[in-house]
Amino acid sequence: QGQLMESGGGSVQAGGSLRLSCTTSRWIVSTYCMGWSRQAPGKEREEVARIDVGGTSVYADSVKGRFTISRDTANNTLYLQMDNLKPEDTALYYCAADRYVCGAWTNWGQGTQVTVSS
């Protein structure tokens, strides 16, 4: 399995922005479907965004229009730009990847915490 390492989490006030990064190998960032999921305390993990090898992205309704997923193969990094953050976005955010099936994630990072205060 490939190593995924998230960074960029932190605390921000509602309406603010954060950019999460997921650093991995060039092989993974170039050939795997990748995505971001999150898990809030007491809730199930939910996928918020994914991007396939062709660059097509899909977003959860709860973040559509506010979050943008992108991949940078030159820097071996997956990003999640989060704008207009809301308190309900508070969660542990995970980077994920899979070689064959988008959403059937077989590679996970350790997570980075995002806290949004009102």
C-alpha cells in the first residue's frame, strides 16, 4: 500500500479558508483515483470529494461550491481547497486512494484535524 501524508489542518473561524495537502508517491498521484473523506466525532466517515485520473471531480452536496479538489503531479500532492468554512465542516480529514475503483479506498492517510468555530 502507498503512503499518504496529510497536512494543512488547523483552526479557523466560520467563513474562513484552509487548504489541505496530501503528499504521496508520483505513481499514486499520477495513476490512482484519489479523494478526501472526513469524520466528525460521533458520526460516520463521509466522502467529501474525489478526483479520477482523467481529472473528473465529484463532490458531496454539503461541500459543493465551497471545496475544490485538485492534484499536482509535479509535486506529488493532492489538495483540498476549502472556502467559506462552516462549523459543521469540523472533522478529521483523511486522504484516500485506490488503483482501480474510485471510492473503494484501499490506501488511507492518518488524517488532519480541521476545526471551524462560529
